[in-house]
Amino acid sequence: MKKLALILAIVMMLGMLTGCGGNDAKSDKLVVATSPDFPPFENLENGEVVGIEIDLLNIICEKMGKELVIEQMNFDSVLPGVQAGKFDLGASGISVTPEREKNVLFTDPYCLAAQAIVVMADSPITCKADLEGKSVSVQTGTTAESFCMDNGYTVNSFEANSDAQTALTTGKVDAWVIDDLTAADMVKVYNESNPGALVILDEAMTTEPYAFAFSMKSEALVAEINAILVELVKDGTVAEIFANNNAPYTQPQLG
Ligand code: ARG
């Protein structure tokens, strides 16, 4: 029995050493933390994580000769996990902010996004100013949450984007604040069964660049991946990936 326990302990330790995360440049795996509730960037399709960032990471992994390993979690666990070195990187439509830059390293941005305001079609809210003093639903840990908190809105936070959407459609909040491309995707799906129900306002709340996030200790890995990423932006591959995922692409300023 003792022998068995010892063998088990050794196997477990080996598993921990080789299994996940870390910043081992020699590892043949790239472990990415993601919250797959964010179409078209990452979404579950028949139990599989698919989307723009997955396509992009698969190309990056191919160039690095690594295998992509996807770890799924709620969005508010992605950055803390990356910061603690549990995963090689975070890819979750993560907006670069000065606050986050204190805790993680970012690649250059690969696209520009915005925070959209979604309301019910019969809402009196038609622009950002109308939203003053109103209640909003947001996803926990997002820039939508921090922006709305900092700007005096009554904020209802939800772990899952779908629950933030339901808060709006069931009349619990006046508006739902969420990244523009995901808003477009989720509103389209909702309106397919509820024609014209949800409306995305023309005026956005904020604009934000997306990038991949790494632990502060992963300087070499960030540099390696960033060089590949910038090339993929420059040569039009990123634009092509967006097109393949039926999403409009806004390229950020390079360099
Ligand atoms: N861009 C926003 C942020 O960085 C929201 C990202 C949400 N991502 C997700 N996979 N649910 O805070």
C-alpha cells in the first residue's frame, strides 16, 4: 500500500511539473486561459471552443511548433490566473488598460473594439447621455464593469454574459454594456427568436484595444509571441481571420 501511495505521489508531482501553465519556453504546449462566452472571439460550439482568438492562437502555435491547450473559466478568473503564472497566457477579448498593465504583460494590440450600449427597442435611452443615473448589467471583472462603476451608473454584475443579457430582457436593468462585436453577435441571435427586441445604440461607451495577457515573469514568451502577432496583423492574416468569422475588423496603430 505504501509503495502504491508513493508511486501515486510521484505520478502526481510529475503531472504538476509537466501538466500546465508555467513559463517554460521549452514546453511543447501553450496553455491559454479563456472565458468562452464571448463570440466571435471565443465561444462554445458543440462543446468545442472556437472563434477569432482560437484561430489566431492556432496559427501562432503552428509557427512556434507548440500545441494549443485551452483552459476554460469565468472571465474574472482569467487575469488573476495569468498573473499567478497558472497559464501561459490569457486570451479573452482582453482590453489593455493602465490598471491591468500594473499586473500583467500585454502583447501589442491586434484589434480595436468598443463598449456598446444595448437597450430594449422601446427604451427611452437613445444615446450615452440618456443613460445617466440609470442601471446597467455587465460581466464581472470586465472593463464595462469598471467603467460603469467609475461613472456613477447603478451596476449589476454577472459572471456570465448571457445572464447580463437576461437582466436586460427581463427588465431588471435599463441597459446592458458589452463589447461591440460580442453585442452584435449575441443581439443577432436573440433577435432571431425575438425580432427587433434588442437594439445596439450607435454611440459607444468607450473604445479599447484587445491584446493577449501574460505573467510579469514571461518577458521572453511575450516577445516571441508578439513578434509573430505583429507580423500577422501586418500581413493581413488577422483581418482575414475576422472575415472568416464574419466580423468587421478595426486594425490598431502599429508600433
Ligand atoms: N474587453 C472586456 C475586458 O477586457 C471584456 C472581455 C470579456 N471577455 C470574455 N471572454 N467574456 O474587460
